[in-house]
Amino acid sequence: MGNKPFNAGSGKSFTLRVEMLNEETNFVVIASAICEHGGDVVAIDMIQTNVEKTIRDITVTVQDTVQIDRISTSIKALAGVQLLHISDRTFLMHLGGKIEMKAKHPVQNRDDLSRVYTPDVARVCMAIHDDPRKAFTLTMKRNTVAVVSDGTAVLGLGDIGPYGAMPVMEGKAMLFKQFGDVDAVPICLDTQDTEQIIQIVKSIAPGFGGINLEDISSPRCFEIEARLKEELDIPVFHDDQHGTAVVLYAGLINALKLVKKRIEDVKIVVNGIGAAGVACSNILLKAGCKNLIGVDIDGAIVRTNTYEQDSWNQFAQRTNPNLESGSLADVIKGADVFIGLSRGGLLKREHVLTMAERPIVFAMANPNPEIAPEEAVDIVAVLATGRSDYPNQINNLLCFPGIFRGALDCRASTINEEMKLAAAEAIAATITDKERNSSYIIPSVFNPTVVENVRKRVIEAALETKVARRVPREYRD
């Protein structure tokens, strides 16, 4: 990120278990290797010792997780030392996975057993068979979402496959439960075939009230989501696209209020027209933006050109009304808003200086923003990133628990654009006029009112657009 390296967090602690051959080495050699790479030894525990060898646990703190790899590599190279094991709090938290399933009712006798399983459960089965809608009230479907990924676009890691993706999907399930009281099941698919993914999700859909697509690479994610939305009667939501779009628009609502500009009047440049870039552009156009220009690797996207990606051709038809062409440096001139969904370092200070008065910059590439906040903070009115160590973090966690909570509670058949706009407006409204400032345009993910605010607005939008199949009790006359 510009001149400031990405720092995964301060004061990270990990433990090395090392075996030392007493005649060949001593602890001072190991301690020196640790200190050489910026580690601080905070504890030493003797595990086993005899005449030949000594085994110790050494607890070390570092400022950056990169140092852990450097320290372990250095210790492995020492003569007479064997690195037996490395553990830290993050890895320990993942032992055996981060989630589990629990029964809501204990089975303590034959009577309980017959009710939950056999034979009495047959009555419930037949009730659902006769009226499939009862699955929403008599099974876990009413409160359960499938978190589905093929592991092709994980965080900043890219294509790491279904096994590597599983910890992220487990974490997403945890967040669904903690923030929205939604039960979520992580499902990682060992296929990248678009048609297979669609068919698998359709086949498992009877057990779920919603589908959250996660970390599926572009452009396949567009077809997968579009087909599933068309062919299923439950909400399908690709969070990388729409969660980002909702929270982005929430932040922009408050940023525009600060600079006293209307979305209908501003020029917005979106850099990076992948899945998130298309979704963010769509919500801004739906919200009333008239002049939005998309920029990608070959420059501005213009409808007079033809592109290999069909999503770009469709994008071009509804953007860039003045047919501006050229590079980012060309089209950003006079822009009121820059939205980055690309990679670090692409936006330069000299670019920002050519923008309109009181420019707004959302540099959301992770881990390194398109411009280092330190390089632009003095020349922008508002700056947001995707990182938690700077103000104004654009974080999808503000969106998906409340959106799905609302969609499940009203049994929505889909999550439409009106529901997404309502969610964004609810997030933005969490910040009052008195609280709003250049460093506070978006609430914390731990703000206790966000999920309920989003839930209510989503339900209202679902009812208004007639995609709700149940009216929650508080909305009944």
C-alpha cells in the first residue's frame, strides 16, 4: 500500500517448539535468530530434557505475520536444531474447525426418539410432502443459508481451491450466526465447472432458505448467480458483488452529504470492472447516478468498442454517457468520486489533484489500497478503504447478516435491487447528522443497531416489491 507495508496486526504471538542437540547448539543461538528478524521472546517453557537433547516451547511476539515465516526459516537452517511445531492463536482457533452443529432438543428417552426420528417424525414428513411450503416452518430451512464457494477467488489469495477456502467459509458461517442469528453451512465444491456448480446448488437447495455465493471468480460468478436466481425460489446473493456494493453505497450516501453534492450530479469513476465493480456500478446507477465511467486494464470502457467479456459489453451500454476514452489519468479529470476495486498503487496523488473540488476517494483494494491514505488525506474531502486499520472501512459484514435476516424473516423469493438500496440506506442512517464527519461515514461492524436496522428496511422493501411470501408479525395489521 504505497509507502506503508501491509501490517496484519500488532503484537501477534506464536509458539515455536524446538528440539536442540545439547552438544551442537544452545538457546542463545536460537534467541539470536529470533531477534534478528524482529521477534521478541516473551516466554520459554521446558518440555523435555536429557543428556542428549532439550525440547522447549518458545513464545514470541512479532508485529507482522511475515516475520513468523522468516523466523521459522532461519531456525530450520540452524545446525543441531529441529523445529518440531509452530502454533499461534489463529491456528489454535481453527483446530477441528470453527463451527459445530448442536441439537435444539435433547433426546433422553424413547418418546423423544420417536418424535425427532422414528416413527412419529413420519407425520411431519407427510405434512411437508402434502404442502412443501411447510418446510419453511417445520425444518431448518426457515433459518439456514448455504455458503457456497469453489475457492477460485478467495480474499486476496486467488484460486486456492475448495480445501483452502474452507476456513473462510467457516468464518462466514460464524459471522452469520453471531451478527444475524442465521444458521449457515459452509459448502466448498471441488469443481470449477459453471454448469456443475449450478446443478449442485439447485440439488441442495431444498434444505436451505437462501444461498450465499462466495469467492467465485469472475466472469463465471455472473452466470452462476443469474441462473440460480432464475431457477430457484429462494434468495441467491453473491456477497463479493452485492455486499460490497451495498456497503459502498452506504458510505457514499454519507460522503456526498458531507461535500453537499447529489448523486445525480456527480461524475464517478470506477476502477476495476470485475464482479464487485459491476455490482457497485449497478447500485449507483439504480440510485440515480447519471455519469459513471468504468476503467479496467485497457482503459475506459466505452460502448463504441466490443469486448471479449459479455459483462463488459452490457456494462458499456449503460455507462459513460459522454464516451470518454483513455486511461485512468485521462477520465479521472473533473471526477467527483473515485471508487477503486482493482489493485494497490494505481491511483496517484497527481491524479487526485485533477479531480473536482472536495473529491471523494474509496480505495478498496485489499490488502493494499489503490492509493496510500497518507498520500491523499490532505487533498481529499473523504477517503475510505477496505482495511480495518484506517477510518471508514468498507466491510461486507455490515450488510449480509441483516439482509439475509430480513429476507428469511419475510421468506423473500429473491434479494432485489430495491432491497439492496434499502439495506444501504439503513446502514448510512445509522450515523446521525451530528456524528457524520470525514472520518466517520460508515458505522462499525460491531454497532449493535446495524443488523436490526437493515433487517427492517429489507423486509419493508420486500413487502413493497411483492417478493415477500410471509408478513412478519410486526408488520401485520
